[in-house]
Amino acid sequence: MKITTFGERIVLSVLNRIIFRHLEHSADDPVFLSHPHDETAIIMWKDGKAIGFYSVKLKGKLINLFLSDTWQMNVLDTIFVRKRYRHQGLACRMLEHFLDLYPKQDVGLSYPVEESMLSICKKVLSQRPADKLRMWECREPGYPYQRRSIWLLLNKN
């Protein structure tokens, strides 16, 4: 569910700042910053419980207030699934949801893409071969020389 209300923004903050950072963070987990209030984020729910989220940097949005660079594609920036809900395919569902939001458009995943995320990409792309050529590892702001094909990264490893 895309965040549209103040209450949902609070749920996102609790997931990110309390559950992830203080209760479930391990040394292997990537670190990511809190999400700005105007950033697009989607919360994953199961049985009325918030079990994870992902955030998106939207194409055309300013990267920061001091530069004129804008995101050149929609970029999946962060993804988090609570520990007790992992290994159930939820991260794959989030990636598929992200791809479905922007059909027939190139999309990015924030640089650097972690090994665990690459394995999720491999599972998803094996089921969705039409998406192989549109997913990129993306450094900001995502100009063509700042991208690497996820499919090529998967086949290099």
C-alpha cells in the first residue's frame, strides 16, 4: 500500500527507525537513512501487521535542493522485510510490485545492489524474462553512463 496518510508515514518511521535500526539490525544488513516525508514508499501488510516496506526515488524529482539534477528513472532505493517474515517470497513480491508500477519503463535499483538483492532479482527475472533488459543498478542521478544492467551483473557472477 502506497503511503498517503500521516498515520502510514508514522508506521514507516517505526519500521525504519525502531524495528530495523534498533531491534532487527545485524552487521550484515545494509544501512539506509530515514525517508523524507515527500518520498514515495510502499508498506507491505500481512494479517493487519506492517511487515516491510520499500521506497522509490521518482523519475524527474530533484535529487537535492542545491543541485538541478533530477532522477533519470524510477529507482528502488530501499527494501526491508521484518526478520520473522523473511524467506517467504515477500521481497520478491515487493520487487514485482515495483516493476508493475512502471511497466515498459527502465527502472533502477540504488547502487550498490547487495548480494541478497541480486539473488532476489535473479528469482524475479527468471519468472519475468521480459523485464531482463529494463532493470539497472543505478548511481544517482541515473544517466546512461551511471547504470549497469542487473541482468549482466547476474550473469557475470
